[in-house]
Amino acid sequence: MLRTPSGGAGRGTAATDSGLMSIGTVLNVLREEFPEVTISKIRFLESEGLIEPQRTPSGYRKFSSGDVERLGLVLRMQRDHYLPLKVIREHLEAVVRGEAVPLPVLGQQRQDDAEAVPEPCEGPTAARIGRAELLAAAGIGEAELVEWESYGLIAALPDGAYDAEVVTVAALVAELGRFGIEPRHLRLMKAAADREAGLVDQVVAPLRRHRNPQTRTHAEARTRELAGLTMRLHAALVRTALGVRLP
């Protein structure tokens, strides 16, 4: 469970309750469980209608403890169940309406049970979505997807399906496009990401090849931990290079 400061308030156009939190405070609360989360990610989830923080008269976001719990739920469904934002939104709306709905299942969910030892496999598995589902979840057209694939930003798996994480990639590419950053400009980012992934894989590879099944299972947890650290370092390096601090 996320630990949040005491206090909270209902939603509205102005926030004056001292129990409400700034976006920076929310980030610190979430990072205990989600080390890879960023302020941009929180803002993106707000823009997608998944949370509705209050605003002060000067326009600053203020979050209640309920907002933070909802954010944690959204991030957990993305991380553990690989659900697209559209599916998550529909599920949350059904819960708000008081409907007893089971958590949607998309492909193969991640196994975090330490007592369960999966059968050895050639590589990590992930939830998969079809092309039409990707277009709908990301809110993009066929022409955009073809262009992004041509620059290597998104790639289909050998069977023609896609890793569900590409929904997040597509949404961020589209958001950057609104600032005039074109897909061709993002090839350097993709190359850097591939190098970072290669470094993490190099560190974790001995665990994956270990004879002990529990050690092989531990490799996935270590991969997530290293991925979170590398993403935080990357973000810090970019902020340092630009000389900016996010609010």
C-alpha cells in the first residue's frame, strides 16, 4: 500500500486544505513502489482523464490521498497486468459506478509470487496486443504507426503482435509531436535506450543462465530494479544538461 500524509479533500477548482499534496510530494510517495515514475507521467495520466487533481487559484495541482491511491492503482495495473490506459479507464469508471467487475486480463500477466517458480524459458515473456488494439489504445492512425515503425520506435514481435508497453511509447511519441519533435528526431533516444537495455541485460544474464530455478526467477526482479535506476539516472542527466528542475 502507498503511504500518504493524513488528510484529504474532495475535488474542486481551488485547493486550500493543508492535507493536499503538491505534485512533487506525490512523486516522492509513489517512487517508493514505482521508482521509474516521473512528473511527466503523472501529468500524462491526468491529461488522459485517469486522475483529476484540484487546482489552486494560481493553477498549481493539489492531490488528495484518494488521488494518490488512484494513481498507484493505475500504475500497478500498467506494471503488473500490462493493461492499456483505455482499458484501465473503463475498469475504474465501472468501479466508480459500483459495478462488481473483475480486473481485465490482457495476455500473460507478470508473475511476482516468490513461491512460484516458472518453467525455464528462452527469454522474458510479456503481454501482447494486436495491431488494431494498439491503434485504438494509443489513439493513433495506421499512417502514424507505419512511420514510427520505419524509424524503429515501435516494432512488432515475430508473430506480428506487439508488447503491450508500446502503448506507452506511442502515447509519449504523440505527446512529443505536439511540441514539434518528430519521430525522426527520436532515433537517438531509441538508440540510447537500446544501449541502456543492453547494459542491464549484460548484468542480469548470469542470473538467467543459473542452474537454480529460484535464481532465474530473481533475474526478473533484478531487471526491474536496474531498469528503474537507469531511467532515474537518465532523467537526472537530462535535467542537469538542460539546467532545469521540474516543479
